[in-house]
Amino acid sequence: MEKVTLGRTGITVNRNGFGALPIQRVTGEDAITILRKAYDQGIRFFDSARWYSDSEEKLGNALSDVRKDIYIATKTGSTTVEGFWKDLETSLNNLKTDYIDIYQFHNPSFCPKPGDGTGLYEAMLEAKAQGIHFIGLTNHRLPVAIEACESGLYDTIQFPFSYLADQKDIDLVNRCKENNIGFICMKALSGGLINRSDAAYAYLAQFDNVLPIWGIQKESELDEFISYQTKAPELTQEIQDLIAHDRKELAGDFCRGCGYCMPCPKGIQINQCARMSLMLRRAPAASWLNDHWQAEMKKIEECLNCGKCKQHCPYHLNTPELLKKNYEDYKTFLK
């Protein structure tokens, strides 16, 4: 079983971290089944957030009796000190615990620092004195992640990283290692665009300081990652060729499905519709051509071009234009 240490935190766990965003989409009973199986099979790192509806509550219900044996990271997206303390109290209650191993600022538009006028970092320091073990930051904006890495203020950084990463992303991973900062990897499957988990795992295993948190919703998905604990995929020539192919196919501006553009005032499911062309070609097309998705894609006709989605995109995509291009391509599959 391969293990990863998260920098100066000293937290050492196996290379399979559990991303608990998807369990908000399953029943409480199914969540307990999946989470307990993850624990029973040696997974010890679980990541959640206040924004993930009932994810924290499901974690608490499933794992509170083994709390001392696991590490929990969760997040606050609050931009005020009052909201910060409210989120923290709620998270502790939901998780049925009196401490959080890593408490993270959730995708802030800036890097919180002492004296910046927000009071957020000062609140985090006070929380650390009361039971937060380590301070982390998550982000989709490379400049913010780099600033956090260089600030010396953060024990961990969570950032999207996969075999579609460019050199600047790799440089961030290496810089975190140099600075002894834990690197938690989200979007290791690039929001579903990467459909070979063995290739994703083998690529990330090159970086001994990277802990992927796999977003798991189904027991079958969990089984796949558990199997890698006894027989880790290797970076074979076939996998290298696959990665080269995918990098070429997915080069340029594409939607990562992060969802920070949401909600849309016209109800468009932007984080799926804006990458429909890719999904049609990288997954069984029939599942995206049913009546439900035809209706969802048709909503693009009602786009207001208000620019809110474009304004909130951490990757600076021209989202309205991307939606229109995907819709036009989608219609060709219906003919």
C-alpha cells in the first residue's frame, strides 16, 4: 500500500483519499455502506465541505465511532468572520467531533492573510488554538494557490491536478514539496473527462507528495480504487500513449466542470452543458442524448448573455460562447 505524507502536517495516509462531495447525491444508508467500506479497506483521509449539503453529516453518521483513527479535512466558503465561526460550529456538529484535522478556506478569490482587513486568517488562527490542527486553502485559481504556497501561512493546498495539467501546475506541486506544504489533489479525473482511473493513478504516483481525493459515489468506484492498494497501476507505454492522446484531444479551453459558474438565472446546468461535446466523445453518447439532456441543452437557447458565469469562472473561459458551441455540436448528434 503506497502512502503519502502531507508535508509538515506529518499526516501520512495511503494514496487513496476519499472526496466526499458525491455522497451528497446518495441516500444516508448507501453513504454509510460506502464510507464504512472505505474505512474497512484502509482509507483514512476524508475531505468534505460546508457547501456539500449533507456530506459532513453523512461522514459523521458513518465514521464518528472511529474518529481517532481517521483524518478529516473540511472547508468554509464564508467571506466574513461571523460566517466563518458559524460554519465551523456547524461542521463540528455535523461531523460529530470536537476537532478538525485540516480546516480549509474554500476557493477564495484571494489569499487570506493576517492584516488584510477581512479578519479571516486571524479567525483561523484563533480556531487553531481551539482545536483545528492545520490550516489549508483550496483553489481553482493558480495565482492564488501560488501566493498561498509562498506565503508560509498554509499547511496544505488543495488544487486541481491530473495528467492534463500543464507545466505551471506541475511547478506548483514541486514548489509545495520544496516548502514542505501538503498537496491535496482534487479533480484527478478532470471532472469525468478522464475515463481511465488506472492511468490517472499511475500518473499521480510519480509525485510522492500528492494525495488524490477521489470523488466516490458508487461502491463499484470505490472497489476500483481499493484494488490499486494491492496492485498499483504502472505508467506503462500504453498508458503514456493514452495520456499523450488525451492531452492532444483536450488541449486548449475546456470546461472542467467545477460548478463555480452556477447557478444560472435561466437554470442552465452550465458545468455539464459547457463540456457536452467532450462528454459525448469520451463516454457512451446515448446517456447524454436522452430526453432529460435534450431538454437541459435546449435551455441554452434562453441564455441571457448576462456574463455572470464568465465572471465567476476561475479558468477565465468565455462560458456563454462555449455553451453555444456545445449546443450547436450537440444538435448534430440528434439528426
